[in-house]
Amino acid sequence: MASHNDTVVVFFGATAGANGVKLGSDERELILLVWQIVDLQNKKVGKLHRCLVKPDSLELTEQCKEDTGLNLDDISKAEPLDDILQQFHQSVSSELKLLGRSSFTLCTDGPLLIRQVFHPEASNKNLVLPDCFYSFVDLRKELHKCCPNSGSAQDHTLSSMAEYLNIPTENTETSAGVWEVKTMATIVLRLLSEPHNHKFTDFETVKYKFETGACRKSEAVDSETVIRARGLPWQSSDQDIARFFKGLNIAKGGVALCLNAQGRRNGEALVRFVNPEHRDLALERHKHHMGSRYIEVYKATGEEFLKIAGGTSNEVAQFLSKENQVIIRMRGLPFTATAEEVLSFLGPDCPVTDDKEGLLFVKYPDGRPAGDAFVLFACEEYAQNAIKKHREILGKRYIELFRSTAAEVQQVLNRYMSTPLISTLPPPMLPVIPQPFIMTGPARDCVRLRGLPYTATIEDILEFMAEFTVDIKPHGVHMVLNQQGRPSGDAFIQMKSAERSFLVAQKCHKKMMKDRYVEVFQCSGEEMSFVLMGGTLNRSGLSPPPCKLPCLSPPGYAFQTAATVIPEAALYQPQALLASPRTPQHPAPTAPPAITYYSTQAHANMSMNMNYTAYYPSPPVSPTTVGYFAGPHSSMVAAQASPSAMLPQPGALVRMQGLPYNTGVKEILSFFQGYQLHPDSVLVLYNFSGQCSGEALVTFPNVDTAKQAVAERSERTLAGRYINLFVV
């Protein structure tokens, strides 16, 4: 039996949109296929076949009509792609049988038709392509191998290759695709003949599936092979991303999902390809769609990839050494959970690979559990059975389960084992905290929470406070951190009045949060300030900070409107948050305030005297905005200068998620057309890099209107993307 090296099928296709060098770049569907068998052994060609393909969307661009000469009437009468593929297979098989052969290799003019058209379209339509589409001959590269002096393979065109081999280039054919296939067949025969005597032995391949694997920080990663994808659905797995780039070969373990400051996915991923050619083809998929969302694709560097995906832990390397395993992340585990309890929770329907060896618990450097674990499963079926247990109870806590990746394992372990999720040390030029954050005085209008779970978030505290949440002052939640920069289990909350703080202490004392009871005490702003500055507060009274620094007392802080680096503790502008109006406790200043900075030396002195506790002010209304600026750096200065410039009116907040990254206030107002919103009621959120986070806050006059807007506009699209809405 002859091998597939003896037979090639020259193959040409056209789409309903861009063709030529931009083939497949606009996601348009295939509308034309032309092919012809070439017998390499006998140097003969077979019958030429030409088929029209009916796309799901009956629409042709003007450029397509001009290039192909086709119109809607032509393609509307054609058959769909899956039927055409069957015809192609039957036709080629019949001709091969006459030749006494059973296998062949496709031959195309460049990689675009196979990599950028067939595989993405088949993936979107859930079609299974025959094996022949996973190996092909790139005629341009074959000419370059045979004739290195002919020029770069990327610069070749069908006409230039024919001209180099002295083949007539005049196109006298009336049907699109016929001249192209005949010319390719002639080029193949010319390369087989004297003086070239070329052998077609090396084929381009398409990977059948994405291979998982670990990456070490010491590994060399070529920056010309890495891209950054933005706008991913938060639940996307590495397999979903590999499917988006179907047809292009991703390096082993080359998908790294990015996490935000809270350890959750932020809709971005870094992807590493096997070579620069595939990276360049990936860039052509900029703004292609994953479901209903378009994905932005940009260049990235090897350093960025290693920062996310690279690991140094031998324990992690050993865990990830078991290849071709499906990884599931478990979040919210009780700190006392054992391997036996986790295996029992998962049950017999989803056996873990190698039993306990397939579990990896996430821990802090001191050995304390973080409440996260990664689990290995041998197949997709077991993983899906595990995911069905999402939000089931283990102990007294519900457990979150979702698909994960090797890069996410590295990223999470690197983060927990090195720097804390909430940084304590500010930058060398330290802008101090604005006065509205902390109001001190003898009035007992604050409460202290003691014994919080170490994983407690601002959302957990607000849920714990229940109906008293509305009585919290703006930026009134202060998490106390220990000298390692991790939560100490304490928090202070500023209430609107001493009466409300007394009620909170009475109603919430020893109330359960997760699996722990929390003590709640009434205290004054002065006592709170002492603790936040490094002192201690216990039943025997108040102990002052190790070194009193009167100049650092919060009421003495002063501000001006100069631009500055803003630390995590000062991310929020008071005017950007929705809060009930309250009577000012101090007269308004008559002159513009000034910002106080500490030099590097002053910062060092301060850190020596403040390394016992630190505080983390957080807003009472939109706690999940941690990690986002309320505007780009340039606009934040203006916001400080004009406190009424952003969301001045009371009302109800609606949070928008999944926004396109170029969304502005105008687009959001159009989205809520009919609600008569003012531009000042829209707040677009930005991340630490000054880029749009894909989220925004919108103020409505009242809660009823906000709920109505959420009910009416949820899951509607904005610029082709579904928007999630909920009342904050």
C-alpha cells in the first residue's frame, strides 16, 4: 500500500469576507472549496472539483463578491459545511481507490485556510474534522526548502511562486478558485521534476488537543511567542482558551490565567505558542468571539508569562508532574479540613488521581491553611462529577469548585508563599490617608470586631453586620493587619452614631461568621486610632503605640491636589461612593488643603514604629471594587479637587460587569436609555494599570428604580458583549 507521501490534494477555499493575506481574520464563514488530486508517484493530476458552501449567515462583503464573483443566490442554494466535508471525503476516497491508495496529504497555499478558517469554524460549529485536516503541506515553505534563493516563504504569493518556476500566471478561468488550484498542481509537478527533484516529506501539523504541564521560572520563554487575551468569561478554563485558538499550536502548559489582587480570575490570560509564526496568527484573532463575547488579543512578553505561570516549589512541580490530568480548584475549605475529609466530600463518583497524592492544599509560609486546594482527576468525566458538588457543604461551609490550570496552581502558590494578597508596605513616596477615612474623638461611635476568620473579606463583614450595614460611615471598615501584612482577625468599623454602635455590639456580639463566633465591642474613634497606629486595646485598657508620632495622627493629615502614587489603602475617593448625607463634624476648610508626603527616610522611620498593625480602609457600599481606581490617574486628581464631581446624589448603586474595555460614559447612558440618568451618575472603574476593568457603578434615584433597571437590562448586550447587572 502506498503512503500518503505519494498523493497530495491541492486545496483552495474562500470565505464570505476577507480573503488572500487576510483570510480568516474577520471570522467570516467558508463559502467555496476547490480541490484536485496530484499523484506524486506518477506525476499526474486527477479531476478538479469545485463546491459552494452555504454559511449560517447569508451575507457577503463587497470585497468578497468582487474577488469570487459569487452572490447570495449562488451560496443560498449550496449545502452546509458538514455535508460538503462528506462529499470531499467520498470524492477523494473514490479516486484514491482507483489509484490503489488509501491516504493523502492536503496541500495549501500557506497555512491560513487550515489554521485560520477550517479549525476555528469547525470548533464554533462543533464539527469533528477528519484526520487529514491535522497535517498539511504548505506549498510556500516547500518552495523555500527546495529553492532557498526564491525568497522568504512569508513573502511568496501564488503568482510569485509560479513566476519563479516559469509557469504562466495569466488567469483565464471564469470560476473563482479554479486557476488557483490548477496553478498549485502545476507548481507541485514542477518541483517534482528536473532539476529540483523535490521530496514532500515534512508536513505542517495541528495539535489535536492542548497539553497541560508545569513551567519553571528558570525556563527561557521567547517573547515573540506570547500573547495576552483580554475579556475572557471568568469561568473560562485553559481548554476553553485553547479552543478559541484552535488550529494554532500552543506550547505545553502554555495557557496562564491571570488572577486579581483577591486571587480571583480577572478575565485575562497569557498564552504561549510553539513559535512566532503561530503567535502572529493568534494576533489576527483580535476581537474574535468566544460565545457572545469578543476577545482582545495583544502582544506580551516571556517575562510576563513566567511571572504568572512560572513556579519554584518542588511540591508544586511534583503535583503537576502527572500529565494529562484535569485540575479542579476547591475554595472555601474549613481550615481544619483533612485530606480524608476532602476525599470523602468528593465521593466515589469522582476518584482523585493517586488518592491523597492528587490533593494539594494551599498554605501560608507559616503552615496555616488558606482554605484552598487543588485536585487532580484522570478524565473529564470525573472532573464534571466533582464540579456538580459546587456549593455543597463540608463541615459548616459551602465549597466552591471550578476548573483550573497548571499556571493557576503556580500563581496561587507563589502568591500565598511569598507576598500577602494585601500589601502593607507602601511605596517610597507615601501619600498619607485622607481625613475622611478616620474621624477620631471620645464619642463611642465605633465597634471593634475580634476573632474574625483570617479569610474574612469586606463582603463577609457587611453580611455579618446585616441591617446595620446602612449605618456604616463612608470608608468606615478598617481591617487590622499583623506585621506580616496578613489579617489579624480584628477590624474596626465607624458607625454614624454612638447609639448605632451600641446596638451593633448588643445584637452582633458572639454571632457566627463562617465557622467562628466573633466578639463585638463598642469603642471610641480615639481608641480605634490608637490601635490602628500600633497600640493595643484589651480588657485592661489601652496601651499606646511603641513610639507615639503626633505628626502621624490621622486628624492632622493634610492634602493638596497634586498627582501622586496612591497606595492600596487609599484607592477610594469619598465622593465616588454612595452614602447617606450626614452633618459634617468639622467646619469646611477655607483654603485648599495640602498633601503631606514622607521621604524615603521618613517612611523607613515610620515603618519601624508602625510594624505592629496596619489598617486597610474599605468602603461600606461597594466592597467588591477593591483593586480598582475610580478613574484613570489623571482624572483622580480632578476628583480630589472637586468632591462633587462624581456621584453627588444619594440613591442606589447598580454594578455593571463584562463591559467592553473601550466603554465610556456615553455608551453606558445609551445602555440605560429611558432612565434619564445624568453623566455624573456613571463611574467607570479602572485597574492598577490605569486600564478599564470592564466594570462600572451607576447611581439611580432609588432602590426600586435600580431593581427595575437590573431586571430589564440584565443579560442585554453592549457592543456584542453580555452585561451583568446587580444592585450593590
